[in-house]
Amino acid sequence: MEIAKPYLLFLGDAPDALAAKTAAGVVDWRRDWCVGQLRLPGCKADVGLPETDVAEAVARGAKTLVIGVVNAGGVLPEHWLDQIVLALESGLDVASGLHGRLADTPRIAEAAKANGRLLHDVRHSREKFATGKGSKRPGLRLLTVGTDCSVGKKYAALALEAEMRARGLDADFRATGQTGVLIAGRGVAVDAVVADFISGAAEWLTPAADPAHWDVVEGQGSLFHPSFAGVTLGLLHGSQPDAFVVCHEPTRTTMRGVATPLPTIGQVIEATVASGRLTNPTIRCVGIAVNTAALDEAAARAELDRTVAAHGLPASDPVRFGVGPIVDRLVAEFS
Amino acid sequence: MEIAKPYLLFLGDAPDALAAKTAAGVVDWRRDWCVGQLRLPGCKADVGLPETDVAEAVARGAKTLVIGVVNAGGVLPEHWLDQIVLALESGLDVASGLHGRLADTPRIAEAAKANGRLLHDVRHSREKFATGKGSKRPGLRLLTVGTDCSVGKKYAALALEAEMRARGLDADFRATGQTGVLIAGRGVAVDAVVADFISGAAEWLTPAADPAHWDVVEGQGSLFHPSFAGVTLGLLHGSQPDAFVVCHEPTRTTMRGVATPLPTIGQVIEATVASGRLTNPTIRCVGIAVNTAALDEAAARAELDRTVAAHGLPASDPVRFGVGPIVDRLVAEFS
């Protein structure tokens, strides 16, 4: 799946900024790919792009309408259809991270067919994966792992890619979730793959590469999350990382959506090394990304100092302080 | 999914006994549910049931034609269709463990619809699973785990169910693979579930039960298999076993289908406890099932003696010597 760029970001009638966080993520990381935002009456989200209708977007070279908004239930509301169909009739492809498939809406399926356009449902890969092989491939790989879901694994991976590229390293973000795929324009939502093919999908996503090339792989779930640990383990085995970064939110006490207590960073490092060495015997932790959004700056710095001292590893908040110390360690370990 | 009994077992034109191993498994464990076998000209398999055509099977009360044979590629050959359609027209449901869906063959889909019959594709659950919750449920659960795939986890679970029932315990085999589902008449092929729902499917399969009731859960894959460990881990978390039995084939050196070396039994015990305690803090190993088919009887007994001595746990070959010692330990630990 390769989504054609540039994008027109569709925000629909998002009731708040959070509903459009997919669009916001695309703008944060790939602003150059976005010609504008398309909002319906009543839209409360604004990702800071020029207001652009379909005709104008086409004139500016847009290739894909990206549905950058979620709505309750994950289904496509009827009142979004006119603009989506207009986009298809105007020569744009459409990409969506919603649960339901675009083609399950007959008007969309017909318009795509009649106009020869592609529909990208990033939660539903069309790729036929093989089962994982487990054999070592050339190239270097970094995986972000977490003490929980939704602690900043995607953001950390994107920040690492940006910092590594800024230092001249050959690095590519590899998306494993729907928002990541829209940001990267390619990838696979591994949680939507059939269970037998999790590690195979991760191997497909991070193929043999130049020995100095880094895949910077977006992690999913947590080895300690009772709902999703199977996805996490398959992704770990398939991506066979040389290095990993643990992502953590220090104010959380239970895992997202369940009553299970949060593991410690140390437990996550230990479990990731224990499981990861099956496909990469030299796997090691190179840093800790701490999401300090809930702390003031002094508390955030104190938390990072404690984390560095406890684990002997660089720790930073990618949003607040960047990932420089982690990339320093990565470069020192792998050069 | 609940498959109506009794069964007529369809062996097609199986080129050898191995191709009909699904049917053989059903006969091994649920002979009472089988009214006969239906073989096409050239069939080289024979599972020892009376030769029975569709009309005769219906007369004897059969409710479902079970396709108990695989063919190259997992697709349904054209020359099987006449008998399958005849079964549907005669009032039988049809159940299949093949990769392709029965309803993808138009003649089958039409005959099922016209005659109001059910098509069971056991690799494709129709159930809508929730994500796993991870909270403790009443009832007792045993899971078979393995040093590898295809080491006898299903067979061990079925043997344990039989022995536990023979001793008056309230025990139910819970099938997690296509052959197991056909043997049990219900269950879910967890490797065919979408990755996000592996542990949720396992929770659905082993719901809250009487405190003295045992679910005896068929394991899948291995925590040390680089292709399938994600499935294994999700099944472990979702089934939250109180007890587990390690299944092992002592002559194997690499994991099935890949170059990864086999783990030791001790590594599997350690990793299963380490991961399993996330959803059941008191998880423990109660025995080792050794598949000694490749050894003569003296070597098999010596292997079992070594295994008992090395791990301080009962060890037996379920096929050759039964699972009595393992159930002894289970009863001693949980009474």
C-alpha cells in the first residue's frame, strides 16, 4: 500500500480537536505533503492548513483525500459522502483509517470504480503476507516499545527518524498503525492482520536493507497489556530490532482500558530483551522516551533525571526536549 | 459456532492417510459422533468407519458432512462438489477446515441457501470478539503449551480431558485450531482471528464457569516460534491458565518450518510462567507430555525418566502411556 501524495486532509464536522488527531499527526510530521484542509459546517477542529475545497486541491496537485477524522463507532456518516464522492469524481484517491471499509459504502465504491480511483483502507491491508521466517536480515532496526498502549510510541519513532535524518543517518519510519500509515503514506496496521501473520507482516515491513540503513519501527501495545501483547510480541519477533526505546507515561497506574497494573520500565526492558533475542541475539535498549505532558517542567526534568539514574540509559521527552540524547547513544553503540 | 452432530466424514479422494488426518482425529476422539465415511473413487485413506453414502447417512440421523481431508493448496477441488451439494440438498450442514470458504464456491453457496443449511468454515469464525479484558474469571483452566508447533498439544489436551472425565472431574476440551474445532464441534481457530482479538477470542472460549470446572485448552504454536509466538502469547493471556502442560518432541532440533533452534523444556516453563502470571499469578506447570513416536519403547521410557528427573514434574507420552501421572499431579495440586 503506497498512498499517493500530496494530501487534502478531510476534517469532516469533527466535534473537537481530538477527533481530528489523525490529521494533526499528518500535519505535525508531513506538512509538506498537505495542500490544505477541508472542513464541513460545524467543524470544531483546525489543523492550521489553508481551507481548501476539492477543486482547489486538485489544482494544487493533490492526489489523495485523507480522512483525518474519526467519528463515534468508526463508521462513515452519510453527510460526509458528497465531498468524498466529489473527490473521487475529481480524480483524487481516498484514504481512511476508519474501521469500516470505504468500499462498503456503495456510493463510494461506485464512484471509485467509475473514475478509476484507489480506495485505501489502512486498517485492511490488501497485502498477502507470508508467515514469519525468523531469519536475520541485513540492515539495522529500531523498535519503540511501551509500558502501555498510547504512551507515545508512534511519536517517539517519528521524532527518532527526524533526528537521525538530521544527523545524516539513513533512516525510515515504518508505520504499524492506521495513523502511522497515513503519516508515512505506507505501512501496515499490524493489529488488523490475521493472527498467524503478525510477525510475517513485520518482516515484510522491514525487509533486507543496506547494512547501514535504519528502519525506525512504530511499536504497538505492550508485552504487559493483556489485550494486545500477542501483537506486540509478533511485531518484536518480526522486526528483529537491534535497538529499542521504551516509551512510558509516568502518571498512569493501570494499563489502558483494563485493570492490570502498569509494569515498570525495568520489567519492560527485561521482557523485551528476553523475547527479542529469539530473532536478534544482540537486541539492546538504547533509551527511554518519557511522556511528561502531565507534569510541569521542573517535575518533568526531575522525572527524567530519576529515570536516567535508575536505568543507566538516556531518557527524554520527545515532544518537550527532543530525542537528542537517545540518538547520541544509538550512534555511539552502532558506529 | 456449534456444529450439529452426528457427522458423516467426507474423505474425498485422499491420496494417503495423512491427507485425511482431520477425519482420523475426529474418529480417534469422537467416534460416537460419526455415522460413517464417504469416499470417492481412488481414495487411499480409510478411518475405519462404515462406507456410507449421503442418503444412508441421513437415514442414520447425520446432521453434518465434515470435510475431513485436505488437498494441495487448501482449495476445494471441482470433483468433490457433487457430493457436497448432494449433502446440502439432502438436509445436511457442511463443515470444513480448508483455507478457502465453502461459500466462495457458488454451487455450494446456492445449495446451502436454497436448502436452508449452514456452512461452517472453522478457519473463519463468524463470532465478533471483544478485545481481551485480562480480569480473572471463576473456573479452572489448563493450557497445553509446546517447545514447538505440531508436537501433540491437541492430542495431549484431548487425552487430559478424557482422563479427567474418567476420574469424575468436570472437564471440557476447548478447541483453538481447525481440527480441534471439528473434533469438539465448537471452538475457534485462534490463528485465523484478527490480531487485536487473540486474547479476547481466548476469553470468549473459556468463559466464567463453576469454580470446580476445568477448561482444557488446546495450545497453539510456541512462545519460541518466530512465526507464531504472538498467537501463543495471546492465547496464554486470554485463557489465564491455572495449570499448563509442556508438550515436546525430543528428536527435533529446529522449530517447524524455520531455522530457529528448539528451546529447552525448562525455557518453555520459565517463559510461560513469566508471561502467564500477567493474567494468572498462580500459574504453574503440572507435567510434561513427550511425543516419543520416534523412539523405541526402552528409549521412550529412558527419555521420560530423564525428563521427570530434570524437572521434578510428571512426564508421559499421552499416546503410548496415557496421561495418568499428569492428572495425578493436577488432582493433588488442585483439590
